[in-house]
Amino acid sequence: MEIELIERIVLESIEISNYTLDDDKKIIISHDAKLFGKDGQLDSMNLVALLIQVEETLQDQGVEISLTDEHAVSVARSPFKDVPSLVNYIDLLIKTMQ
Amino acid sequence: MTQKRQILITGTTKGLGDKLARHFLDEGDIVFGCARSPTDLTHDNYHHFCLDVTDAKGIKEVFFRIRQDFGRLDALINNVGIASMNAFALTPLETARKIMEVNYFGTFSCSQRAIGLLRKSKAPRIINLSTVAVPLNLEGEAAYAASKSAVETLTRIMAKELGGFGITCNAVGPSPIATDLIKGVGEEKIQKLIQAQAIKRMATPQDVINVVEFFLRPESGMITGQTIYLGGIS
């Protein structure tokens, strides 16, 4: 899967997740939006919600991956820090699967 | 017009699961049922999946198909369960492991997979099946009661973690009901159990359905992390 498509999926998922967030909690959609952790816009519940949305959208594209394994949650450089790190993490998982 | 509820029940080919499925179909709901074997239940609103709840890949596929075709889930009822009545000292480890696999890990996996679909519901519910064997610490049911004890703890923690999504998580703990699950238990033991209850009679599937319907009501949005036992056991 092309990296551009992965990024589009992530940004679309953020947009969908925003529907359920209060106005003051909506994520500003951008290519380098901060997501989780220092300066992140999401709390842990909303991160889970976003990851579920991304997983479902990927599933619709025929890609079955799990974004929330223990490794991802515990690594020092969190893959959920911002949009680029999440996109790269998804890309890595897809490549590992192949 | 009220939207039809979309309910997934595990273990629908017999016993309580079958009764629950038929009840919701009578109520006009859409029911997704699953079991290892096919079903003889046919209804326009019933959709059956052959699934072993210990098969993580199969679970993913079931939820994928529900999402593709129906878009949301209003309730997950983790009903499927196995039991093996035996003295602790005589219970093979493999049996204890299998009971834990189905009763606890099956509930765990299905609940985890259901979050995305439940979030799309206005009154999302997870309802787990426990047993009075937990509070009674019943002899001869160590493996079964321990697996359900794990389910109860899971219920309470899920209630906290999923509360932010509006998903309530509760459990119902039936006292003895005449189903396959207790067919291996002697009549004398059943009678002794019933005598320990405040309400001294066998429970019926309708008693369980009543509690399940209570949890499902939109007005029950503040009821979460609870286990309700039948018959006055606490």
C-alpha cells in the first residue's frame, strides 16, 4: 500500500473521529498533527477510538493489522505521537506482514 | 419509528443462547448468532455465523461482516460457556485451560472486537454471563467458577475503560436453570443449591432475559460494572 494512501486513511479517520468529539477536543487536521503524548490532542480513550477507526478503514481496503499491541504502547518513541509517526508505523506493519 | 436493535449473541444453538435469540427475534430485533455448529433457527432477522470463540481470526471475520452489512452493533451478549463439574484435585489442567479459553478469552476477544461497532450505537451494551457458583464458591466447580470470576472482573474493568464511549458492561449470574450446562450436576446438589437461595425455585430462561432486557434499556445507561445474581444469592 502506498504511503500516500496510508496518510489519506489516517487523515480521513481523524475527520470521522472528530464527529464524535466535543468542539474543544476536535483534532486539527494536518499532515503533521500531534496526536498523543506530549503536546498531543488526544486522550487515551480518543486515541483508542481513532485507532479503531483507522483499523476499520484499512480492513475495508483488505488490510488486517492491529495497531494496539503491547509493543506499540510500550516503545519509547510512540508510533501514536503524530500523523507521520502513525503513518510510518502502519507502513512498517504492512511491510512486516508481507 | 424506533430503530431495530442489532444484537450479537454467542452460543445460540442451544440452551440460554437459543432462548435469548428467539426472544429478541420475537421483539423484532436483528440477531446475529454464533456457535461452532450450524443452527436450525431460521428467521428473516437472524444471521448465523459458525464460529469457535477461541478462534481470533474467525471473530475478526464475524465483526467485519457485521460492519460491512449492518454498520453497527447495539449489544454484545457473551453467552457462550462450557463447564466441567469435577473436584479440583481431579480436574485435568487441559480441561481447566479449555474452560478458561472459551469462557474468559472468548468473552475478552469478542468484547475487544465489538468496541468499534458498539460505538456507533446510541445505547451500546456488553452483557456477560456469569454464575452463582462465583459468590457461592461452589465445590466441584473450581475451573468453571474461576473462569466466570475472571469474566466478572473483566466486566468491572471494561465498564470503567469503555464508559467514555457510553458502553455499559454488566453481567448476569443465573442460579441453576435446566440447560445442558448443568446436566452433569446431580439432582441432590441442585436441590441443595436451590435451598440456599432466597427464592427457592429453579430459574428459567425468562428470569435471565428479564435482567438482560433491564441492562439493554436505554434508561439503564447509568448501570454499569454490575453483576446481578438470580434467586437472592449475593
